Amino acid sequence: LVSFKMLFVFAFQTGHTTGPSLNNDKLYKFAYSAEVYVDQVKASLQKSAGYRISSGVDVNLLWRNPDNDDDQLIKITMKDVQVENVNERPAAKNIFKGKNPEKIIGKEYLEALQRPMVIELVRGKVKTFYSYQNEAGFTQNIKRGLASLFQVQLHSGSSPEVDISGKCNTTYHVRQDQVTKIKDLDSCEIERKRFASHNQILDVGTKGTSATVYVLEDSFIKSIKAEENFVFVLNYRRKTGAKIVSKQRLELKSVQAGMGLIAAKQVAGVIKTLDPNYVAIPLEAEPVKSECKKCPSLSDHWQSIREHMHPDKLSKPEAAKSFLSFIQNIRKATKEEILKIIKSENKEFLPQVVDAVTSAQTPESLEAVLEFLDFKDASTFILQERFLYACGFASHPSEALLKLLTEKFKGDVANEDIRETLVIVMGALIRKLCDREGCKLPAVAEAKRLILNRLEKATKDDNVRMYLLALKNALLPEAIPLLLKYAESGEGPISSLAATALQRYDPSFLTKEVKETMNRIYHQTRRVHEKTVRTTAAAIILNSNPSYMEVKNILLSIGELPMEMNKYMLSMIQDILHFEMPSSKTVRQVLKDMRAHNYDRFSKMGSSSAYTGYITRGPDVSSTYSLDILYSGSGILRRSNVNIHVFDRNTELHAIQVVIEAQGLESIIAATPDEGEENLDSFAGMSAILFDFQLRPVTFFQGYGDLMSKMLSATGDPMNVVKGLVLLTDFLQEIQLQSGPMASAEFMGGLAIDISGGMEFSLWYRESKTNVKNRVAVFVAGNTEVDSFFVKTGMETTLETETSLDFISTVQFSQYPFLVCMQMDRVDSPFRTQMTKYESLPSGRRYTASRGKAATLAGNEYPLHQENSNMCKRVIGAKSDSAGSWF
């Protein structure tokens, strides 16, 4: 006698059966369980939040195609469904205690869950899934999750496969009676909500795996073990994260005598005989989301957080926390609900409302805010600016947003500063959309054309400046020739702006032509340039893989430059060496030549400097600060530049830049201007980049008359550069679990920020001071949840901190070389984290387990070079008690 198993193997090898096969007149009885766990990434599953659905499962063959043994119709019935904790809990912490399945799931839903489903299995793949049309989506999905388990091929290989997760690339490994199925979850084609932050450092790292192991016996399934793992971590703090684990088990318990086959030639006839109410429905899951029945309205929620959004509290973590929760609620609201709050709020709170409504980035929120704002009305300047800046910081901007802003720019705009901000923001949106392969979208192409064409035709300096600022955000490769033109031939501030725009490009875009132009500017081979432009050109050359001769020519120029520029360039070279920047190797080679490296060249006097140091060095991300300051020969500030960069192994984020520039102030102290700067108007202003977004610069004064009036009337108070609420991290991913429930991971990070800067000047004490204050608070909230409609489980994670970073530079120019003291201080910073795991029922019964940590990061005065430390001792020791005359 030949065993049935041998016949099965023979049939498989000869091609007659390529999937599991059921015996006629048999009833297969299985035990089934589906478990979900939610916890921290490295936590043990024994303490995780979660739940288990278990049941018996009856499986029997209804029909086999007379012409094809591999075409089978199978009935699957769940019986005795139970819901329980996935881990043992004391009675007081067990949300299911005293509740039977009917009370937990609901009588109607439980009946639907236990109604049979039918699958047509062809060569081991589910060709058609039959169920009842009017069943609830969540019960259908649980049944789909069970049905998908029966899909298996009995030969190794890869191919796309459709199951509850959608259409996914699936690989099978077959070894004797064991089959392993690996599903590539990243390849799954299924409609689910997903968005992420624009910059990788501010985003969330994700990883998903799916493996199912089948053990076969007598041509059919003996057991199935399936497991999916999803991991989410904040890229800038990988300790903050979550995981979801979903497990399914199906185990054969017995085989009993069953019903005979239904006689029919076609599947349709069998289905009609079985139950005419059966309909074919997709095996792919349908979207299901349980509604919140006790959630407050948008207005009620706003009233509960309103006090934390007062302008005086905007640099506190509670403001950032309230901002995030408000955005979450706005995303669920209608246009009318949003407008109701905007129209009823007063001018103190309206800017914060506009920040949140714009950051929500839904069609309803955008329509509401644009209906309220009138760009033809100059009186709402503050609100228009806050709206535009929130657009510039948008985490996942749409083409529709850019199109709307382009239309506004083409239309009537009452305030010129708003018109300038509009086009600057358009530049930022172009870059974000291009980074996501949207450069060819019609709205992007139109905005690019508009900016480039209008810049080429611009005749007024204000217009040229406006479009250059837009290109500084857009970073379009096709804009480089225009930027080179203005860098080399533009006047003063225009030339400087074009050069700093080129400085923001990745070195891979800086072609031979760019480097040739920068060399001409630095060495002044065609015309005389200002120090600010020349030093920027030098920085571009040194940061873009310079050649030996380029570095040598820059070093040989030191000693022939204006005095303060000599000192600045020396400081820049020393900074490259001490910080081991990419060009340091070439610089060291050049320094072996005594013509480039000698005492005469390296002993130049002056007070200008450049310095880079680490703020943090961590396993996830590191951050650096750089301070450089350039003076005129008479001791008056030309440019002070503070930068903070954050980077990981793959990406860099320009977190903050604050530049204070001044020019044409020599006449005040009867000093002689430097070469190339004899005809500059008196000017001082401030420019800022925040999270890779160039803001509209602000002016302290413009022209000699404005300077004198400010000197006589000003209070010395710093000028605000940016104040508001920014959505930094904005990540949402909905996941269809193979077992049926819907899961989601949402991480949001809010920044409450207040940056101000000022320039003070005392003729009496022959002293000037620049002060940049950065006050920030960060709140990050993550919620990872599995929603089965009748039970939810998840984990909430929060972290918060606040700090203040001040940069002060004091110059005493009563002697030469003048005394310069630079200070960069950070105050003590509280840091708090909390994690809460939960399980809850719609009735309100809830289990939670929380754990938190609090610490204080000690304040710090960041070290600069020793020369600065020595000078600060002299400046601080010599300071007068009198305030002097300031502007």
C-alpha cells in the first residue's frame, strides 16, 4: 500500500497540486488565537499592553472543481469566540473582568463574527472571499485575517500576493513539510493614511517584518504561526519609540467526519445552494476607525488649553503641548468649526490659533484660514505673517498650498513685507515638494518659472533681494547661474545675499564654474568686493572639496588682505584644522609649504574670529555650534553669524542661524572705511534660518537719518525675529495588521520659540554689543495604538524640555587691536519623559501603567578659543557700571 502522504508528494511533484488540499467528507477542527502587544522597543512582551482573541475554527471542503483538483471551495467558521488579556492581570486591573464576549464585542457583532465565510482556493491562493455584505467592517477584517492564513504555496519562489494587507511581494521557502512565508510590508499596496516630516532627522524611523510558518501533514495544514513586528523610533532620540507585535496561531486539534461535497460544475452554483446572501468581497481589508463618543468639541478643547497659548507663555513646554493637541483636534474638525474659533478670538491669541490651524494642513483648515485672512488689508499683517511662516514650516505641504500662495502673490497684497514673505515661503515649498519628487507638478513648475523669470527682469534692489531670498530657500539647480551673476556683479547686500544662497547648496551642485566664480570674487580678479562677500566665497571654496592650488592661493592671500579680514581668514583656516572638517587634509598638505605657513602670515593681529564646537555628541544625532564674527578695520561689527547644525550619519539639519550685519557706520566715529566699502549706506539688520527655512530678514535701521533717530529714541530692547509655535515632527502611519485590527503610530513634536536680537552702540564708551537670545521649549508626544473597535490598546510617550541660549558679543574700540568678548551661554534645562501603556473598552473601563523620569541638564558656557577667553577677562573686568547712551 502507498501512503496518502506519498501520493500527495508525488502529485505535487508532477504538478497536479500546488496548494494544500482538504479531504472530502471531513471536518477539520482548529484552535485559533490572535494576539496584539504594544510596548517600548526593547521591552519584554510579558509586561506589554494588549489583548487576545481566541476561538475554535471549523474548516470543511464544500466543493472541488471536477476539472482541477487545485480549485477548492472551503467553508471556515469561528466558534466560541473569547476576548482576554494577553498577559495575566490582577482582577482590579483586568478590563475584561466580569464581561462575557457578548458584552465586550456586542451581541450583533459576535453573531456576525461567528457566521461562516467561504474561500475559493486555487493553487493555494485565495481567488475569492465570500461573506455577508451588511456585516461591520471590523468583523469582516477579523475574518479576512483568518482567511488569509489559508493562503500558501508549496514551492519556493517570490511573487505578488493579495491578502488582508493588500497586494504585497511575498517570498516562500519550502523545506519538506514546512513552509515559511515572508511578506515585504514596505511593498504592500493598500490605501492607508501616512505622512512624515520633511527632514529625516526630525522624522520617525520605521521597520516592519512579517513571517508565517506552516507545518503540513497529510496534504493539509497542521499548524500555522504568524508574526508581524512594527517598530517606530524618533530619529533624534531613539530611546523614544514603540513597537507593535501581532501574532496569530492556528493549530489542528482533530479531524472528524463531515458533510459531503455539494454537487455543481461552477462555484456560483455552490454559493447559491449554500446561501444566496453570500457575496464576493475583496480580501484586502477595509478601513475601519472607531469614533470617539465622549470627545470634547473643538471649541471646548480650545477653551481648556487657551491659557497656555498666551503670548507671555509661548516659550514653555505647556504651550508646545497645547499646540500639538489643538492641531490633532483641528484635523478632525470642519471648516465651520475652525472658522468659529478664528472669528471669536482676540488679537492676543489669534496668532497662536493661526499657527495651529495652518500647521494642521487639512483642506478644511486651509480653507478656513484663507477665508479669514485678507491680504488686501494691511492691518492684519501679524496674522498674515504667522500664516505664511507656518506654511514655510509645513511638514508635508501639498501642491494645492503652493498653488494658493502663488495666486495670492500674483494678486493684490497690501503690505510689501508680506509680499516678500509670500515669495520666500513659495521658495521653501518648492524645495519640500521637489525633495519628494514633486518638481514636475504643475504648481511647482509655475512657481519656479515665476521666481526665475521675475528675478531676471527685476530692476529694483528690493525686488531682486526678494527673489534671491526665495531661491535661498528653493535651492534649485537651475538657479545657480543667476545666483553666480548676482554674487559677482551685484552691489553690496545683493552680492552678499546671492553668495550666502550658493553657500546653502550641497557641495555636489557646486560645479567648476561656481568655484571659478568664487575664486574670482575672493581674489578680486575682476572688481573689488566687500569683505562679507569675499569671506563667504572663501567658505564656499573651502567647503566644496577644494584643490591643492585653491587652498594654497587662499593661504598665500593672508597678509595681503584688510587687517580684520586677515585675522578672520586665519581663524577660519584654524577652525577647519581643529574641527577636522573635510578640507582639513588638503589644508595640512599646503601648510607643509613654508611660503604658505610662516610666522609672518600666522601672527596677524585683529579681533575677527571663526570657531566651531560640539553642543552634543550622541549615538543618534550630534549637534554643533559655530560662531564667527567679522569687524571692519575701525572696530565696528560687519557681520556676526551664529549657527547650530544637527546631523546623523546620513542627513544634516540647519537648525538655527542668526546673522547680524552692519555697514557704513564708520562716519559715526570718524573712521576710515575699508577698501570697497567707502560708499555703503548706514545699515544694520538681522537674518535668521530656522530648521532649514530662511525667514524674512528684519532691519534695525536703514540710512544715516534712520540711524540717528534710532540712537536718540531707542530703548535698547532687542528686536523680535521670530516668535511662535512650529510643528517640527509630524508623523502618522496607519497599519493594517494581518490579524484584522487597524493600528496606528502618531508622533508629533512641537516647538515654542522666541528669537530676538539687538545691536547696542555707545559713542561715549566707544563700545558696541550684539545680543541674540534664543528661548525654546519642545514637547514631543507619541501614541501607538491598536484599535479593534470593541477594545483599544496602546502606549503614549511624551518628552519635554525648555532652554535658553544667548550669544553676546561685546566690542570695545577705544584702542587697537580692540577688545572683543564673545559669550555663548545655555541656562539649566529641565528634561522630562513619561510613558503610559493602556487598554480600554468603549464603556470607559480602562487600565493604565505609567512610568516617568525627570532630570536637569546643567547650564553651560560653551568654550571658544583661548584668545577669546583671555579677552573676555579684560572686557568684563573693565566694564563700567553706567549704561551709557544706547540705541
